[in-house]
Amino acid sequence: MKFELDEDQREFKSLLRQFVDNEIVPVARDWEQAGRYPTEIVAGMADMGLFGITVPEEYGGLDLDPVSFALVFEEIARGWMGIAGILGSHSLACRLLAMHGTDEQKAAYLPDLATGKRRTGIGLTEPDAGTDLQGIRTTARLVTPEDGGEPHYVVNGAKMWITNARFADPLPVLVKTDPSAAPAHKGMSVLLIEADTPGFTVTKDIPKLGYKGTESCEILLEDVRVPVTQLVGGVEGCGMQQVLSALEWGRVNIAARSVGIAQRAHDEALAYAQQRHAFGKPIADFQAIQLKLGELGTQVQAARLMAYWAADAVRSGRADGATGMAKIFCSEVALQAAIDAMKVHGGYGYSTEFEVERLYRDAILMSIGEGTNDILRTVVAKSLVSGETVIG
């Protein structure tokens, strides 16, 4: 039984940490408060090849193993969780395309996606459909022109909370190609919609409590014509399965981001407790503070091991139970770690001049993204009942 990273993973983590400490940590608080888009950081990630972490090597990507994939999001979220979001949605979409796209689709898009020349996201959530993806209302009607023109889909609907919406080209969009199908998932497909397609409009950026640095947008689709060649995999009715297979990596992403937030909360709390004096000595000497630091450190390390375990489980195929457990546990550790770090800081923890209030605002999202924790508890339970996941 091994609980350590291998040599390549350790070197990779060291490179990531150096990038985060030099390029993200010094500017994160000021840029977030100014509402500044992190253009230079995005360029740096592209230079490191990070936009290709889920792209096969034959298309110019890094094709990282799942644990190394987790390391990317842990380290970047330690610096600024919103930056991890830019990379997360892109990587999820690249994974979906690499797993399920046709040879022509992969050849057309993956090389540029790997370098960051193109970027992408994923269009799932709607105003009336979040965790319940089968409830989406966006439709794609197949049209075959009578004059012998090329067949195409006409897409109508709206999407919400779309990360990278203003930069995604193409954007994989989950649609209903057969709205009457029962069960509903049999009539769902994914279309690759290019940014300059008429009728595809980013209507607004959604104001947020946290998760800043990247945009989260509403998209309107009005009579958008999409060639049939843009149907992922070339077969209708496979969209839900395609999305769910990619979301296993998405839950590892969220678990790892949560570990990064929790690690930063630990670092900030420990440093502050050693620097802050009260009653003539560092507050780290007081038992009440020591209890918080001891619990915080224990939970962070437990979350890290859970995240790596789930990432490793992805190697062997379907890992709903493991990734669900990790996403639940790590996201809740992140929130509690942020709260405890704020308490260690006392009144300063409530000030925007310190890092911990941002960690708190970012941590809350981790229990919601990629499936709410309550829904994932049912996913885990089903995996246990079916025998797919075995405890002990």
C-alpha cells in the first residue's frame, strides 16, 4: 500500500507550486477585488501546457493520469480557486471530446484546445435544470432541406452558470434531440457549437459571492443552426452518458480544488497564529487555538488522501462511489477549514485585507458544483447498494 506520489508526480507538483506562488498568490486578492480578468495567468497556464491536461498526446496534450490531474487543481485552487475554474470547465469538455468525439471532431479541435489557442467549457445547467439534467428544455430539431442542402440542427433554449462562456469555441451543449423520449436521457445529445454561430448569444455575466476571476454566464440559443457533423460521437441519444462519464473527472476536479482551499486555510491560520500576539505571547501557544489548528491539519490531510484515492479509482473505470465520496468529504472540509481559519484570525478574518474571507466565499461553491452534496449522497448510496463500491 502506497500513500506517496511517484517521482514524476512530485516534480510536477513542485513546478505547479512554483507557478502558483510566483504568478497567482501575489495578485489574487487585488485582482479579485478589482474584478480584473487574469489574462496573464491564463497565458502562463497555456505556456505550461495545462490546457491540454486531458487531451491525448497524439493531439498535443499532456494526457495526465487522474492523480496528476488532481494535483493541478489542488495547487491552482490554493492560489485562487476562480483560476482553477477556468481550467476545470475546459478540461472537462476536452475529456468529453477525447472520449466520445468522432475522429474528425478530435482532429479539428483538440490540437488547438491543448495549447489554449482555443478554449472551451460545457453547457449543461439551465434556468430550470441544474442537478436534474434530464429536465433540460433546450431542444435541437433536425432539419433536412428539401433543396438538397446539408442537414443541420436548429437549437433553441438557454443555459446558465456557464464558465468560460465568453471564450468557449466550441462549446459542447447538452440538448434534447428527441424531447418525447422516455426515459428522457435516451433523447439527449451533445452538440459542439462554435462561438460565431448566429443566434448563439452570451446575454450576461451572473454576479457572484465568490468564484471570481472567471466569468459565469447566461447563454441564449435562438434558432442556432448547427451542422450534423457537430453531433458528438455522430450518434443521437448518447449525450447523458457522455456527460456523466466526463463528470467523474469533474468530481475529482472539485475534490482537489477543495483540498487546495483547505490547504490555504491551514497555511494562513498557522502563520497568523504564530505571528499574532495576545497577553504577551503568540496565540499559537493558547490551547483553544491549538485545538483548531490540530483539527484543521488533520482534516486537510484526510481530504487530500480521499481526493487522491478517488482520482486513482478513476483509472480502473467507472468510479461513481469513490468520486462522489471524495467530492462530498473534501468540499465540506474546505468550508469548515475556511470558517476555522477565520476564527483563528478573529476580527481580521472578516476583513478583505486578509486571504481567509475569500477562501470562505470560494469554499461554499464546492458543495454545490458538479452535483450538490445531497444528490451525491444518493449516488454513493446506489453505488454501495449495487456493489460497485465496497467499503472495508
